[in-house]
Amino acid sequence: MSGVEGVAAAVEVIRRGGLVAVPTETVYGLAADASRPEAVLRIFLAKGRPADHPLIVHLPSAEALPRWAASVPASARILADAFWPGPLTLILKKAEAVDPCVTGGRDTVGLRVPSHPLTLAVLRAFGGGLAAPSANRFGHVSPTTAEHVRRDLGDRVELILDGGPCPVGIESTIVDLSEGEPAILRLGAVTRGDLEDVLGRSVRVAIDGPVKAPGQLASHYAPCAEVEVVARDRVAARAAELATTGVRVALIGSGRDATVRVPDAGEGYARALYAALREADVPEVDRILVEAPPRGPLEAALIDRLNRAAAPRPPR
């Protein structure tokens, strides 16, 4: 469902405590009323998400920050003015009224204002915050189309608001402002350089520290097949090596020999990556070789996603 009718239907489902998949500029989110613990619990059950893994609350505008944050430091206002609506999440000390089920029991909460027009329309019509992690099974490849959501969650979600392919294609940058000095907990389309330019100060990267936000687990964004990231000048040789051992390979890259082709530019590569991982992940494939992303502002974020997709899976 899409358009004005889709927005109205989505708001109706959310108001009665249901789940709606919504498009954002980053990936599709599985949304519920963040002020209703029983609705938020349905997100965890639908995804198979651990209860201690925090969610991001999506807001209609920065004016809603005081409802969700105990305090809003000047740096948060500066970043919100510069990047909202957009792919930036701020970690702040949570307001007392924010239920621990949203924050995974932590005293902080992740907040952002997405820029996709359909989801902004839902947020403004709803008038509250939406808890909305990616609309997929926990730990797997994030969805960037409505069809990805259908395949992953099926009837676990009551309504899918179809906004077309996500224009960014990787999750939001997450910046922790809860302890004074800003720290990047997840890399994304808003780069470290972007943040430093706006804040006028250095911003450290803490993506592998204690888990305070989504996307910090060592294994994440993973298809069923193994993933291996290969330097561009080694792709053909590595594929040949694996073929001699009987490993069935799919190749994601920009060359003509790729099984699934992706653009040879950072923004295009990011936009296509998750869809390519899904397309290559078929039962006939044992390992997905992924050509290393091109150099540029998004390189660090893309390498982070691929390294987590390639990490050893925790035992189930």
C-alpha cells in the first residue's frame, strides 16, 4: 500500500497497537507506537530480536526531542539542525517516561527524524514517536524494498507501506551524545567529516565498544551464505581458487563477470548492496564474494557493514 490512503491506513494500525513496515531513506523499518510497551514487544517477537538490544525512536520533528530525552545538549541541537530530517541518529539520556523496553534497559535512547516523505507523513499524522528497527529477521540483511519485507516477515507485519527502493540503502549514522564528548557508534551516510565540520571539533569512532545502539554486534547484516570481502584486483583469482575446492560462489561486483552487479561509485554501491546480497543468497551458493567498495566518503561505512556480514555467526 502507498500514497495518502497508505499513510492513513498505517496510522490506524499503529494507533491500535499494530506493526507497520515503513520506508525510510536508509532501510525499511518495522514501526510501532513507542509509547506502548505491548506494541514495542511485538517488534521484538516479529524480528526474533533480543530484548536487551535497543531500538531507535523516529520522531516527526526535532521539536519532539524534549518528550523523549531527559536533556538536549547544544551539540544535539546543532546536529539536528544540520542533518534532520536525514540519516542521523542521536543517542541521548532518556526521559523518565520512556519505557525500558524501547531502550533495552539502558538509560539512553536513540532518536532521529527520517527524511522519507511517506514516513514523515505517517509520523506527523500520528503525532508521536515510532520505535522502528529494520523490518527483517534479527541479524540478517536489512530490507531496502517492500518486497524484501514481505519475504522476511510475511504476515508478522499488518501493513507494508511501499515507498519504493530506499535512496541511501544503509542504516543511519549513530552518534552518542550521552556522555559529553560525541562518539560515532555506527557509521553511515552522514560521515565523520560531516559531523566534525558541523560541530567544529573532532569526533571519535567507537563502533566496536560496548553495545549501546543497533548495529554494534560483531555479526550482523548477514545473508545465509558465507560472505567474503575481496580486493578488486583479487576477485577473479579468489573465485577460481574456491572453484577448485568445490565451493559454490556468487560474485557481487562492478565487473562484467559479476553474478550480481553493483555500481562502481560509493552512493550507488551503498544503495544496491543489500539488494545484491539478497539476490546472491540462494541455496545453490555456499559463499558470496563481495568486491571491496570503492574509495570515497561512504567507504568506511560500507566496509563496516561487510565486515559484520562476513563475521563468524554466534551459535544459535
